[in-house]
Amino acid sequence: MSFIKPDYIERVYAGWLGKLIGVRHGAPIEGWTYEKIKEVYGEITGYLVDYKDFAADDDSNGPIFFLRALEDFHCTKDITPEQIGLTWLNYAPFEHGFYWWGGYGKSTEHTAYMNLRNGIKAPFSGSINLNGATVAEQIGGQIFIDTWGMIAPGDYQLAAEFARKAASVAHDVNGVYGGMFIAACISSAFEEVDIQKIIRNGLAVIPENCEYTRMANDIMDFFDKHPIDWRNAYSFVKDKYGYDKYPGSCHIIPNAAIVILALLYGKGDFSTAINICAMCGWDTDCNAANVGSVMGVRNGLSGIDYDKWRKPINDFLACSSVIGSLNIMDIPSCAYYIAKLGYKVAGYEGPKEWRDILDGKAAKFNFRLPGSTHGFRFKHNLENDIVYELSNGAELSQSGKGCLKLTVMSLNGRSILKVYHKTYYRPEDFYDSRYDPSFSAILYPGQTVSCSVILPDHSDFNTEAGLYVRDGNSGNCMKGSSQKLKPGEWMDLSLQIPHLDGACLEELGVEFVTEKGSHEQFMAYLDNFNITGKPDYMIDFTKEKMDVWNPMHREVSQFTYLKGIWELEDGELSGSCCDFGEAYTGYYDWKDYSFEGTLKPLFGEYHNLNFRVQGAIRSYAIGLASNNRLVLYKNENSYRELKAIHFQWKTGNEYPLRIDVRKNTISISVNNENLIYFEDEKDPYLSGQIGASVFKGSHCHYKDFIIGE
């Protein structure tokens, strides 16, 4: 399928960067009017808030997680609205994080989610017949849609068909047309540079006589007659398509008008387009994000000012799904994921130079995309601040092209410099708790970390380097062997992390210990950071804590939860819920492992350990059940019993359970006695996290979780 151009992955990266830049740019003034923005800021030219780290946002959650329907249901072009609706249920927590605001009948997403949860399948979950026009035509139809355009480069009809299905989960009529339009524009931007042609291609996929098309044609006609001052166009939009003309709190038509206005008057410049979009007000983060996607794909990486827009983001993305290890993302990995699905849809395995990445055989952090940093950071032990830069070194690489480059000015005496990646996040790492993120680590005891480092040929710094990891629970660092570096020679570093009890690994990095040479500028290059191996550790709940984001948002550290009350009580994990409550931890693609945990049922009749958790509606569980039973379940959007045996239990007692999973076989032991063996022959879950759950008004305590081979 040669129509996918060689620069496809880079253009996806640029489009996804553009999306996230727009979200961050518009977030501080979301819901503001043009008049208020002008009064407070005058003219917007860049980011308005210097975020410590930008927390999760619905505009990024939706596009990256809903696309997973293609993976979870083994589908390409035949994906259905019903399957995308199930993907909503799988990754969105119940009424917190992700996209929650407003309530049923006010927030379109909340309304659709509750419809889905109560058995109303998509697309009926988002239909006007069920929800009415006000709910069905709010803005969400186009703000969660960008990635569906990115997986169909140049085929805007296919992009629109994907978008129609995806948007119909929660929207209808203009709400769906907006999604189709945006996806088609993004797809078209892979091939077309003329903005008006991109817009015309977007309009070609929706009805000629619908309100969305009439609005777009009106703005394009106005632009043809008045192409200079975007403010006149804004006045036209406000008068004819303003918020006062449409019901609901965030209707799609006024905001889509701003998107089209910004694309036209941006005249091909990324910065101009998203600044105009933000200045116009209303749903600023959503609108600037859609404009950023189109312009990012159209202009490519070279069209996005690195220092102004990319550097503050540093390739980091926080999310707020139920899968905590998927909530710590780096933007290049997102681009690879999106592009991999794009190649799959096209029936093409991808270019040779990217195939190891697309097949999952390359290092986790590989720095091959221009300007990429994968979210790495820098710190030092010096008393005074120093001038440094952590950037992509395109001039050098151990494999592929590009690496991570550290440049430090004016080093004097012995220095300890650390280049690191955060592998777990806490509330203090963020500026706010936007859309309530929560996390599980992406690095665990038992695993091996590795990377390669090199000093430039001309370096005369006496330098040693070694890998380290930091445990956030104890504050301790574990270091690998330190190697003396020879300028011009790559050095491979490795650290095998032993079994640890009660650890939460929050940081992975390289420590450089340098003695000053004759040059004042220290430089080093790093490449191929990787994490391999299986986990081997124990979660000691006496060492965990409640991460408090705000008075209404508390999480057990290292855990995410779907629903229920999850707290730490008496050094144990406590879970309870009126109907179904679940909490999860660990890494999303763990395959074969053992999982041990002790249950102490306190009230009710259903107390479980979950394993191979792939989301809220995809997992297994083993637990104590009514009528003195031990039951093995499979969750396929509801729990069904796979096997049950008689097992005498009572509240207040402790029951140590061990689960062993190997390929499609499940073995359950209690007190070292094997009680259940089961082979799942039909669509088995072969990987996933661990967790706990309670049903039907039950309350259970859980003691130490042990994870190993």
C-alpha cells in the first residue's frame, strides 16, 4: 500500500504533538469569552501557564484510548460502534477522571457512558431518539476524534467512516458530522497543503444541507471577502453562530465555527492558527487541539516551533484511564502506536527502518523521531544552578538515528549529573489535578534496565557512568556498576533490579560522575533505554499512602480504581462498594506470572483478587462467594463463572490465595493446596494487571500482594 508516504510516522508525531499543544495552550482559558481574554492577556502568543507538568485532560484521554478498540477487538475497517462503546466502558473509570463533568443529561459523555453501562449499545447510546438534540449535539463528537483521521492518511472517506462510528457512541447529527469533518480534515492534511481544499474535503463527507456544512460555507465565504482581519470574522461568527444561538453548555456549532475560522486565518502557520483559536474563546482547549492536529499533520515537525511549543511539554503525556501504567505515556510511543494501527488498516507492515519499533522489538525509549526526548529530565548535585540542555542529538546514534544529548556549561570540580525518566507520578508532580489522573508504575523490581552512553571524541572529562533506580517509598537509590567512559566509544550499561518488598520505583536514570577537564562544556549522548524482564516484588500496604490530589480526589498509591471506596486501613488495602468495586495495579502487558494475596472478608459475600486485568470489562477474578464457594470468573462486560468449588469460609478470617497463569491456563491454590485448574479455550486474556474487587455490598481487606514468576 504505497500511498502511505515514508514520512507518515513523523507526520503522526507532529499531528499528535499539535493536538496536545493545543490542549495545553487553551486549557487555562477554557470557557472564557474573547472579551475576557483580550482584557486579561491582550494578545496571546504562547502558553499562558508554565505548568510544572500538565495533568490529564479529556481531549487527550479520548483519542488515545478509544482507538484501542482496533487492538482489543482484532478489527480494522470493520470495527463497529458497539465495539467502540465497549472500549469506553473498558478504559473510562466510573464517574471520575477521564471525561467526567456535568452529570447525566448535561454532559454528553456522562450520559452515553451511563447508557452503555445500563446495557444500551452504541450507537443508540448516543442517539437523539434517546438523549435529545441538546445532549447529542454537544462538542464531544469532534474533540475525541483526531486519531481516527491519523490512522487513515490521505483516505479521508475512510477516516470519516471511522469517525462516524466512534462519534455515534455519544453523539448524533451535527455531533457526528463534526467528528467526521475533523477526521477527514486531518486525513486530508497528510496529502494536501491548501487549507481551503482541506476544509472542502472535510465537508465532502457530511451532508450538503446540514447545519454544520452551512456554517462552514458561511465562514469560508466571509473569508473570501474579508481575508485580512480574523477579528471581523470572529464578530461574524459570534453574531450568527454564537453560544446564545444554541442549547447546552458547549454546543458543537459555535466551536466548530472557531476551528474553521482559525484554520483559514492562520494561513498555513501553526502558531498563528492556534493563537487565533485560543483568542476567540469558548471551548479553547478543544478547539485549539483540533486546529493543532490538522496543522501539525499538514506542516510536519519543522512547522512547529520547538522552543515555544514542544520543549515545555518534553514529550510527556499524563492520562486518567483505569489502567494506571497506561496513564504514564511519552508522546513518541503514542505516535508509534497510532501509526502501527494505521499501517495495519492499510494492510502494510511499515517501512523497514521503523519495523523493529512497530513490531515492539526496539528499545522502549529510542529517540529516533526528530526532536524527541521521551520525557527524560535532568538534575544535579551542585549548589548553584547550572546552564544545561537536554535535547535530541540528531548527529549521533547507536542504532537508527538520533539519541538523547546532554549539554552542561561551566562544570567546575567534581559533579554528579543525572539524566532520568520518571516511572511513577504523585500529586506534587503536577500543577493541578485536571481530570484526576492516577498511576501505576512502569518499572518494577525483578526487571532489568539498560542503555548505552558515549562521550564525544573531543571530551577530556574524566567520567564514570552507571544506571540507577530510585524507590519513592523509601527514598533509596539502587545503583548498577559504574563504568569509566572512553570518548568516542559506546558503553552498554545494565542493572538487574532484585526482588524488593514495599517499593515503588519512581525514577530510572543514568548517573554521570565527572571531574573537570580543560573544556568547560560537558556533553554526553544516551541511546536505547530499555526495560525488560518480569516483575518480582511485594506490595507492602504499610508502606503505601493515600495520594491526595484535592479534597475530592484520593487514591491509594500505585493503584487506580474503577468504582467503590478504596482506602488504606490498619496497614491493609480496604475495598467496599454497594454493587461492584474494583482497583488495579501493575503493568498492562504482564503475561505469565504468579500473584499471591491474602483476603480478609469483613462484610458481604463476594471478595476477589483480579488478574490479567485489561480494563474495567476485561479480566479474570478468583474469590470467596456466597454459599461457601471459591469461584473463578471471567469478566466480559459482566462476570460469569468459569468454575466453582465448595470452600468453607467466614468473615474475619484470612485466606491466602495464589494465582498462577501460563498462556491460557489458570491454577488457583489456597494455603499451598491447588484447588482449581482451568484452561480458557475461548478468547483468553493472555496479559494484564493485577487487582482486587468486591460485589453486592461487600467489604474486604487485602494484605501484601506478591508478584513473581
